[in-house]
Amino acid sequence: MSKNSVFAALLLGSVFAAGGAMAADPEVYKIGGIFAMTGASPHYGKVMSGGAQLAVDEINAKGGIDGTKLQLVVEDHKSGSAQAAVAGMNRLIDVEGVKAVLPSFSTVTLATMPIGDQKKILMLNGGGVSAQTVGTSPYMFNIRSMASDLAGGIAHRAADQGAKKLAQIAIKSEFGDATIAATTKAWEGMGLKMVAAEQFQADAANIDTQVAKLRASQPDAIANWPTTPQAGLAVKRLRELGMKQPVYCMEWTAEDSKVAGKHAEGVEVVTDYFAATDENPWSKRFAEAYKAKFGDMPDFYAANYYEGVYVIAELIRRSKAKGGDYYTGERLVQALWENPTFDSVYGKTLTFRKNGVAQKPVAVFRLENGEPKFVKFTSAE
């Protein structure tokens, strides 16, 4: 039995069978969110909290869960401060009494994960991509594709387009380290050559030294791993300093398009596939409601945290139906493993694999006039 399967089995075995008198409902079901509301990357906090709050509002408008409303309680990790995240996590649990938390950013998720594990709080990550969040706690789940999945998708895409030498650029962080490692493994695993990997500080305004080193390595393609807004900055400087090679990103936001301007044209993004289509009515309703509320179309981060709230709400319903002391982190996790499949705003359903990561389609998008246009699905193996 795998380590991940052991986690699930031990947890299920540790939870008493439901039954007996129903525990009293709380006045409100509080869901915690730890987002980047301030600091270098508040765009993430805006879209993540916006998606989550929209889901809360929709569920409450339909009566909540058997008449009990949901409430999103947000803590600010200041764009990646582990100290702020830990303080926020403790407040959410000890003061607000949450049983489920939506973390974001790899560094933040790793810093708060031991607290969730110790205090038996369900954690549902929709933003970070670190492999270190996988298989290390029975309370940790991911509804975003991990770096290893996305790196594989990008490696296949670049190779399919004829690249044999790849260069990488990333922020110096756990996220950057994990992504470089995953991409190197995937790329070299196909017998291809990694010629450079450069990193810079998250608050860097000048990355010309790193770009010059990439240019000197003469790659066929460039993997661009910084997050918003540095992803846009990297593309801008790559192009301005004369690099015309194909550029692939793991994520891209409207903020990056603003920073990169005309240089974003033709950049490809390999990431979770979210698109509002007539074939997927829920996705269309979500996109229209999000735009009406916030003025912008939702990106996949907004979709992930919107979906995360719906998953948590469904877990509460399932747990409550079994009776007993239903509103605990243990019981929510038990309900998930009893049926790991949920309706998905991405289309049809999502299913959590044994490692706690939801299986989602990985797609290639090409930026045209600043907007991502779907190209194709790609392998993440």
C-alpha cells in the first residue's frame, strides 16, 4: 500500500462511525481563506477571494446548508509571508473556529500545513503547485494541478514544437525551486538538454542579468515560471533584449498582459483548463456572475477557489447526512474519501486521486491581443 493510501486508511480508521444524536448546527459555517490581499501580488488575493466569496453568496442565496449560512473569513498572508500566514491560520482556527481552510501560494501552504495537520483542519489548496504539499498530511488536498503535472505538459508542448534545448527563469522561492526541478526532470527524461536555469528575487524590478544569461545559453525555447506581475515583466525583457524564441508559462493573468504589453503576443500558457462555454452551463453562469460582480472575466484561480467552496459545502452536507458530531475536519475528510468525486465548474466532475490531488485537464493557451485562446489539450505525464 502506498504512503498516500496509508494516510487515507489511518484517517478513516480513526474516525468513529457516525450515528446517535445529531450535533447542533453552528450559527454559521465559517470557511477560512489565506490570500495575498496586500504586498507585491494583491491581484491573486483579489481573484481568489472573489471566486470564493461568489460561491458563498450563491450557496447562501439558495438557503445555505439546510438553512445555515456560510461565511468566508479571510486572512492576509501579504503575498507570501510565512509568518503572516501562520498567524492567520491560528486565528482562523482558534478564534473563528473554522474546520476548513483555503490556503494559497506554495510557501504559505507549506508553512500552514503542519498546523492544519496537528489541529485536524481540512485544507484545500487552489493556488500553490509545490510537490511538498502532496502525500505529507491526510488533511491536505489540492484542486490545482501540481508543478509536476504542468511541467510535463510544457515539456511535451515545447518538444512537439521542435525544441531540443530549454532555458528556465523563475522567482527564487520554494515555488521556483520546485518548478525548475520538475521541469528539468520532465525535459531530461525525454532525452533533451536543459541549458540554463536563472532565478531572481520576488520584488526585483531589474532582471536583465538573468535574461542576459538565458540569451547566452542559446536555447530553442524558454520556460517562464515567475508569478504575476513578474511573469509579464520577464516576457517584456526577454523580447526587448532580443530573444525571439517561443516562451511557455505555467500561469498568466490580465495583470501580466498589462505589464508585457505587445510582447505577450504568441506566448503560450500551459495550465488548468477553464473556459466558459455553452456546453458547460455552470461555467457560463459562474463567468457571467463573476464579471457582473467584479467587472472582469474570471481566471482559473478564481474558478479554483469558487469550486473549492462548493466542494467544502458538499462535504458538510454529506457529513451532516451521516449524523453525529458531523462538523469536524476529520469528518469532512472522511466524507471526501467515501466519495472523492464532485461536480466541477470546469466541466462534468473532478475526482481526487489517492495522493489528494484533483485530476484536471491540462491545456495549452496562446495569448492573442492579451487574451488566452485555447489551442489544445496536452499530456501531463
